[in-house]
Amino acid sequence: MRYVSTRGAAAPKRFTEVLLEGLAPDGGLYLPEATPKADLPAWRRLGYPELALQVLSRFIDDIPELETLVRRAYSARVFAGNEITPLRTLEPGLHLLGLANGPTLAFKDIALQLLGELFEWVLNEKNQTLNVLGATSGDTGSAAEYAMRGKRGIRVFMLSPHKRMTAFQAAQMYSLQDANIHNLAVKGVFDDCQDVVKKVNADAAYKAQHRIGAVNSINWARVAAQVVYYFKAYFAATRTDSDPVSFAVPTGNFGNIYAGHVARSMGLPVRSLILASNENDVLDQFFRTGRYRARKKVKHTTSPSMDISKASNFERYVYGLVDRDAARVRDLWRRLDAEGEFDLSHSPYWPRVAQSGFVSGRSTHADRVETIKMVFEKYGVMIDPHTADGVKVALEHREPGVQLVCLETAAPAKFAPMLVEALGRAPERPAEWRDLERLPQRFELIAPDAEAVKRYIASHS
Ligand SMILES: *Cc1c(COP(=O)(O)O)cnc(C)c1O
């Protein structure tokens, strides 16, 4: 399998080259040249690691030890049980897909635990080292750090918005004492962090000299890893390989739901991909109107991992929508950069958006509170605010005869203040996190300035 860029100006590459690179040199995102086909009957009975191997080996054909790495990433020990992503039925036809059982209690662990293994293997093979540069609004950063801590040949430089995460999220990252982990607390919002990462990556000479890599959701390996649980959940929710299933996904950078789109393209009978935005509703606006408009200012919300001004993985979806016409993608993104928006509503591509199964909706703070309360009262289950955004929008699109799977993207323990607001009580916290906020913290305060970050990396690598 070879990988091409959405902007069309980069030479096709193999998986192990794409893995370490992040953004393509032409500024685009890598994706596979062709979409592999699923084998539903053969896959239905597989356990998680076996299924993951089947799915991933369709995308990764240049790592002979893939099976070992996959088994190490998806062990019962790391994910609190053999299921890895257990499906919990709330009532007939309505399910919660547990994606938050990994080491940092958010769904990003599923992709990043694998990424840690892949990175270490490839670096060892090439006898190289890598400086992972990333931006996080909370969950990516900790998932990346817990996946990369202590890994040979890897250093992590993680930018996070200073004082914009929950105390739990900040403590989870900042309490890590591993020498290869560097937390850079940026005086700004998540978008400032993301912009700095983009700027550093745009400096090709620096990037090459300092061996800068990425773990953000633009990394194809993360998308591929997330494809697996759509299949797993499908098999858990259905009896036959033709039953329709809809998935509801709390969405920020469009990485998770895009993996669902890939699963659908591989042949999974997905009825709808239900996209839930919070108040930062650029994607909901696009899927309702065809107009994609970057927000000038990100709103700080109580589902912070969905706070974005534009969605980085969205470019991959649009690339597919315009028949992989890279010139058109370049033109649309030029317009987005210059005018802050583009509009497909009068284009021949717009009807295809509905055909691709996407529907969308928006959820606000009041909705989150309401939904957390409703789910607890009706089903006795606590959900986190991101999952609540998903459930709220899911129920607006529920159809009779279609199994509805809501993705649980974080554990409630990670967002205790919201649970207290909604229910008057805090969720149970897993024992290993009990004293988290009291642990000593280690981070560097830094300006939202690419040059300052470059200097820091240069002097710490
Ligand atoms: C990252 C994250 C999201 C958003 O996922 P995307 O892949 O960026 O769309 C939703 N919920 C939680 C808890 C997250 O950590």
C-alpha cells in the first residue's frame, strides 16, 4: 500500500515513511492510494487484537512484526479487560461503545498505544531518533505521553493551552516525570498551540535537522487504528453482516468520525455517521449547509476536546468528495486560508455529502447537563460531557430498526466538575488516579511563538 497527499504534490510513499512524517511536504495530509475491502464474515468472530491485525495489515504492509506490536498495544492489562472496546447496551437498539478504558481514560489511547509501538519499532529499524511535536487541548497530549513515555529513540514536546484544561487533565500530563517527556504550557488557546506546530512543521530545514514528527490526529496510523473499533462495535451490535448500524461521534478534529467513514468505505454497513459538534460548530454547519467556515475565535466550552476553529482531518474527507482531485483541494484550501471559508452547496459535490451517510447536530452546555442527567436517571450510567454531546445529537437522528451506537470518548472521572454540576455528585475515580492532583508537576511556560518553541526543542534534544 502506498500513500499519497491530499494536495497531490508529494511523491507516493510507504507506510513506514508516512508514519514518521505527519504532514506531507506539500502541506497536505497523507492517505492510502486505494481503500482496502473488509471481509465481514471472516472478521465477525475475531477478538480485538486479531481484528486489529486484519484491519491494520490492509494499510500497513511494510512492518513484518506488526502482529507482535498490535498484541502489545491491545492487551487486557492496558485496556482493563479483553474486550478493549466493550459495547454496553442502554436499551434495545441503543448502545454505548466504551472507548475510554485505556491508560488516560480517553479514546485517543486506542490509537496512541499502537502508535507508540509503531514508532519505537520503525525508529529502531532505521537506527534513528524522533522528536514528537504535538498540540493538545487535553486528551491527545496525555494519551501521547502515556504511549511514548520511556520509549527508546523518542522525545515528546507537547504544547497545551495553559490553564485551559481540567485540573485532572493538566495533572495527568504535567505529573509525568519521564525524562523523554516535555510539557510546554502555551500562554494561549488550543488553536495557538496548533498554529505553532504548523509553523514549526512548515520550516522544512528545521524539521529535517531536528527530526520532528507528529502524533496529532492527522497521522494516518491513528485513523487506521480507530477504524478497528467501528468493526468491533458493529459485530457486537448485530447478528448478520447486513444489519444497518448508525454511529454517533462527538467530533472535534474529525479524526474519529473520519475513521468511521473509512470503515464504511471498506464495506461496513453503516447507515448514518452522526456528527455531534459542541458550540464550535463549524462541521455541523458544513454538513447542514455545505458552507465550511473557520471560526475566528474558538469558544472555550465544557467539552474542551471538541473545541476547534477548523477540523484538521476534514481535508481528507473533502479529497474523497471531489474524486481525489488534488488541484481542487488546493484551490479550496487556498480559499479557506484567504477568505476563511468555502462553499460547496452549489457544487456537484454537495449531493454526495448526504450520500456519504453524514448527518449532524449541535450540542451546548445546557444540553450536556441535561443529557448527563437523563442518561443517569434513565439508565444508571454516568457519561462524560463529550459523550453527552454525542448522545444528545444521536437521539435526534435515531431511526427505528437501526442499531444506534454512541461512542464514549472519555471516562466521566476525567470531567468530574461537569458531573457534579449535572448530578450533584462526582463519578468514581479509578484507584490509580486517586491522588493525581497532589503529585508534583513538571512543565515549561512558553509564549505562543514558533521561534521560542524551536529554540526549546533545539536545546533539549
Ligand atoms: C479528541 C476528543 C474528541 C474529538 O475527536 P476528533 O477525532 O478530534 O474528532 C472527542 N471527545 C474526546 C473526549 C476527545 O478526547
